[in-house]
Amino acid sequence: MNKKLVAAALGLAFAAPVFADSSNVTLYGRIHQALDHQSSDTAGAESGGNFAIEDVSSRLGVRGTEDLGGGLSAIFAYEFGVNTDEVSAAPMSTRHAYLGLKGAYGLAVIGSQDGGNDSQAPLYNQASLIGSVSNNGGPLTTVGSTNVGLGQAITREQRVGNSFGYAGNFGGVQINARHALGNGTNDQANNTATGLKENDTRSTEIAATYKIGALTFGGGFQSIDSQEVTQNTLNATAGVEQVIQGVVSYNFGSFTVGGLIAQKNLYSAATNGEDSNTEYALTASVPLTGNSGIFGMYADSERNDSLTSTTVGGVTTVTNTPRDVTQAQIAYYYDFSKRTRTYVGYNRLNAEVKASGVETDTDNFTIGLRHNF
């Protein structure tokens, strides 16, 4: 009787579907601090000149994969921004959080995304191919993640929520794409009261990058679309409708050069209808030893959508102050190991108001230390 039960149990076990159960979860993070001295000069009036210790995009995250069999894996990640330069009641913020599948035809993810791990930020990551000593964080950033303010000459949208992402390689061409459903909320009360839907603003971007030997080049495109219900609001505050960019990098062995050229097509009430921004950047990286080197960059950007808003008595007024922005940077880095880097650099940002010719120079002298774990 016992032998019959054992045989039946074994038969059921072998007849049941076979599921893979191989999972891997990793805890990781980065502590990145900088000592920065910033000063500015507007038409001869100087300000600043103080030292400050700054957190530079420190983070803590967990990521993982599970083998589903047949070459298919489930992937996930949740990454928090961590404020390491001061005591805060809310020390963490979501950088990305996504879930997806990865297989022979690439990977597809859904959630809040940026350029980290398997989440997608196609134009931002492609623009970042021109290089940076600080992983595009802090005062020595070369490609900024927002068009608000005048922190960098080159800006791309990095972090979005409510989005789908895809990445795949076809014949050596790397394809990265993201579609974001922006700004609206899908709660019932909001939909009933205002007619706003989750997909009221859509942003679609795709980048194609190809590497052949020492040469890497690619192009990217982003289209921002909005439904009529929020068109007036968006046109008054945002303005960017399309971004087109091209990026190239070449490693000569003793040094590497990079370049970027892009155009942003605008349409907003504040910019008086249609307009455009033109951007370009040139960079060079020169290794001095196996673990040290010098990085330099120069960038120029039109800001015909340099918008600011003020609210008085419940009425918001949007003001556009077109500027020409240039950025120059020189930095030295030293890697103690693959995980730990220190660097020192100088960055100048010049912003000239087109109408008046008034210039503001902002100078940063920065010493940084970064450790990944």
C-alpha cells in the first residue's frame, strides 16, 4: 500500500508543470558627497562665495530577477533617493520602481522610470554618452534632468512615472523606447470633476545607438502630446513639443571625444507661438594613468522657453525671458577602485538675457567623493 502511494505521488510530481524557481535579489546603493564653492556675478554685482557640503544623488535600491524558464526572466527594482547631507523628516524619495520581463527579444518594463538598471530614459542616457566625471550629478553635471532653472546648458527628461519602457538590440543597433502617461490622475473624483484622464499628457521617446569599433553614434526623438483639456495649461507653462538629437563619441586610444547637437521645437503662449531651441556640446576625456584622467566640456544652448511663473491673488502669470546659455567645465578624476572615485573640477555657466544683454556668470569649484556598494 505504501509503495502504491509513493508511486502515485511521484507520478503526480512528474506530471505537474515544471516551473523555474531561481531568483536573485541584490541590495545596492551609492553615497556621493561634494564640497562646493559657488559664486555668481550679474552685471558686476557679485553674490555667493560660500562653501557647502552637498549630497549628489545618493541612493539605496533593491533589484532582482527570477528565471521563468524558456529564456524568460522577471525583473524588478525599487530605488530610493537618499539625502545624506542633512537630517530630514522625509529622507527618501522614489527614483524608479518598475516590474517587467526580459527575454530573447529584449526587455519590457512598466512603472516609474529613469536611466538606472533596466528602466528607460532613452534621450537622457544617449545624451550622457558625451561623458561626465560625476555621473551627471551635482555642480559638475553635463546633461541635466530638468529644464527648470539654469543649472546646465543641456537638459533631457530623465525621470517619469506612469510609463512603459522597452530595450532591445537588433543587428548591433541598440533601441531604447519609453512612453509616459503624464500628470493626470485616474481617480474617479478627479475624472468626474475635471475630465482629466491618466493619459491626458503623453510623452513618447525613442533612441537608436550603434557602436562599431571605437565609434559610437546615434539619434533620438521625443514627442510630447496633450489632449485639448489641458492644452492651454501646458502651452502656458511647458512649451516643448519635440526634441531631436544626435550624439557621437570616438575613442582615439589616447583620448576620447564626444559631441551632441539637438533641436527642441516649442509651442506655447509664453513663447508667442512656434519657436525652437538649438543645443550643442563638445567633450574630451584624456586618461593620464589607468585610473585617472582629465575631462573637459563646452556647451551652448538657446533657451527661448526660459519660463518662470508667479501667483498673486490666485492668478498665475507666466513670464518668458529668452536666454543664451553657455557652459564650460574642466575636471580631474582619480579612481581608488572600481567602486570609489574622487574628483575635483571647475564649472562656469553663463546666461545672457537676449532682450537686454545682461549676463550672469555662475562659478562652481567642486571636490567630490563617490562610493558604490
